[in-house]
Amino acid sequence: MKIAVIGGILTIAIADAFSDALGVYIFKESDRNNKVKEIRKSTFATFVAKFLVAMTFAIPVLMFESLLTATIVSAIW
């Protein structure tokens, strides 16, 4: 059961990070004053930051035996 929850968290982390990174990319690309290198750095940084923050919700699932406890800890976090 834990593997399914972690898989769900991973899926949400990737989808959320990708969608936000795409939004940043489109925003930066629409502003003609930005350089390609700056656009790529902003897009990558957004993806990595959003992914890592979302993956912190997997820590309680790995730490606690009970999924109920892990859910409560994640909700508080």
C-alpha cells in the first residue's frame, strides 16, 4: 500500500513541477528581453524546486508505519 502512495506522490510531484516549469518557460519566452540561457535556468530551477518540495510529502510515508499517521503529518506539513 505504501508503494502506491509513494507512486502517487511521485506522479503528482512530476506533473505539478512540469506544469509550473512550463508556465515559467512560456512567461519568460514571451518577454523578448530574456536570453535563452536565462530562460532555461529559470525553467530548470522551477522544476527542481517544485519537485523537491513535493517529494518532501513522501518522507512521512517512509518514516511511519501507519498511513493514517503519515497523512496527518503530511497535512500538518
